[in-house]
Amino acid sequence: MFPATTAQKTLLNFRPECSRCLLETDVSTIENCVNVVVFIWLNDGNGYWYFLKSRQGEMLNGYVLVNNRWIYNPIEKRRVLTYF
């Protein structure tokens, strides 16, 4: 866990609509976003900013922004509906 910077806090107040994100067929390209902050929409309807640090097989390893702190949270790639 580590704190978000002031710039991150300001920029990450934006929450993109699911309809503005990539098509579901393009979700496999998320593995190219290592060391990038993306907004992820999951199949269960939840969405949040995610700092993707690595991919191992079908697991995405990274951090979720919660209350201005980045918290480690691995996600199964199959759970990602779309991303921005």
C-alpha cells in the first residue's frame, strides 16, 4: 500500500462511463498496459482505477485506488469487462 500523489488524486476523480471504454473484444489488450493506470469495469458492474504492475498467465497484478491509497489487489483477467 502506498499513498496517491496530489496529481493522481486530481486526475483520478474522473470516472469514465462503461460505454466510453474499449469493446469487450479488445479487453485482451489490457496485458499491454503494464505500469499504466487504467479504469477497469468488471463483469459484476464494479469499476475502479487500477495500476497494472504485471501479468502472470490469466492474473493481472496491480493496485486499486481506495480512499487515496493504492492497495495491492490481483484480478483474474476473465473478470474484466472493459477498460479505459
